Amino acid sequence: MQRFAVHRPLAAAALLVMGTLTGCSSLQSSDNFLGLLTPYRVEVVQGNVVTQEQIALVKPGMTRLQVRDALGSPLLTDIFHADRWDYVFTIRRKGVEEQGRHIVLLFDGEVLKSVEAPALPAERDFVAAITAQKNQASSSEKKLELTEEQRKALPAPKPAEAAASAAEPSGPVRTYPPLEKS
């Protein structure tokens, strides 16, 4: 009996640590905790946004400087593959589908040899895709402008004289002493 008494605190500590670690792993895999709390997710935007309009400006035979002017600096350059530039883009936002693109430019010395790019969205489509969440939120808000029928249903405004007399204070008139002595 004495032998087990020594191991009880150690066993209790081990169970506590395992329970804590199990709880942490379950929080990572789910979007909410017990259906009550939703952890904050950071919006992650990384890399270079390259659209159809930008990639159309890049043609084989251009210099590195001309390519950099059209697309910006590449996200990845490698000293072991000096003739390769990688433009990578990822975006992860709540309410918007995750996006990822990888464009590879290969050079022969200082001259662009080839462009490997997936189907890229137009600039307008890209902006619409990343602002979908904001548009959904604004459509559920109430509009602050009246329709023509609602304006006609409003009561007619009072004449200017009646409005001026209604604006005058009623009750005793108070006088206050001057702020500074003369």
C-alpha cells in the first residue's frame, strides 16, 4: 500500500498534463469551443497580387528590370536558382474562400525566357472576391434613404412662423451676472 502512495501524485500530475494537452489540440481543430466561443482568426494576406492585366504586360525578351516594374519584386528569389523568380500569393479571410497562386518566371541571364502562370483573375474580379464579406454585411444593414413613396407619406412641414414661435423658450427669463467685474 505504501508503494502506491508514492506514485499517486505523479500519476495525478501526468493525467492533468495529458488532459490539458488534449484540450488544446481539440481547440485547434474546431472553429468554436463548446458551440459558444469562436476564436479570433487572423486575416492572412501574403505575397504579390498578380492579375490578368499585369501578366499581360510581361512578355519573353523583357529584362529583369522591366519585369520588376510590371509585377513588383518577386516574393522568392534563390541564390541556387538565380534564373528563377517566384511570385506567390495567398489570402485567408473569414467569409471569403481561401485563394492561392504561384507564378514562375524563368530568365536566361538578364532576359525573360518563359512565364508559367495559372489562370489569373481580372483586377475587378479579384477585388470583388476579397470584398464579398463586406458586401454581404452591408446588404443586411438598413438603408438610410427614403423611397419616393415614403417621402410622400411624411406629414407636411409646418410654416416658418409656427416653427419659429415653437422654438422660443417658455417659462421665466433668467438673468445672469456678468462674468468679469468692470
